[in-house]
Amino acid sequence: MRVQLENDTIRVRIDEDELAELLDNVALMGSTAFGRAFTMRYAIDATNSPACVLDGNAHEWRLEVPLAHLAELKARLPAKEGLVYDIPGNDTVATTVVLDVDIKDSLKRRR
């Protein structure tokens, strides 16, 4: 899993094995150390909710993605376009969450 933060966007790129884990109800977890300052921990999990939910704080956050959307994404692989969600903020702009499956991984598997 690769997590990229830029402005008000969180981009999560996974491979097909990680997508299969999510569909099997296994959360993906990772962390990024910012030197000695702090470590950010994050988890991506499938949920039966109809909406994507982002919860937590700056040091530890969780993204809950609808299982139905993950299944739909798997059905259209290989796909350049992933899942995109706008999560409303508290008196701020929305946070855009992009979750996609690595297209190079998908194409390589189909050769």
C-alpha cells in the first residue's frame, strides 16, 4: 500500500493482492515515520456502510471503504480510474480520497 498526501487529497494505491485482502475483510495497515518528530499510522478497511468514512487524528487515521465499491472496482480491473470520495470537513474544504489499484500490477498479472 502506498499513501500519498497532497494538499487536501489522500491517495491510496494498492495492488490486487491487497484488494483481495480488503474483500476478505482484512484491514490494510501501514505507518510513515516523520523522522523523530512522530509516526503516522493508518488503516484501510472494508465496511458494509454505503459511504466512505475517514476517522481518527493526525497521528492515527482509518479509512473505511464500502465493500460494494471495492467489489465493483475489482470487477473492472485493470482500471486506470479508482474510487474517488469527497469527505466533508469541519469549516474547511472537503478532503478528497482517491483509492486505486496499481495499473501496472494489474496489466502484468494479465499477460
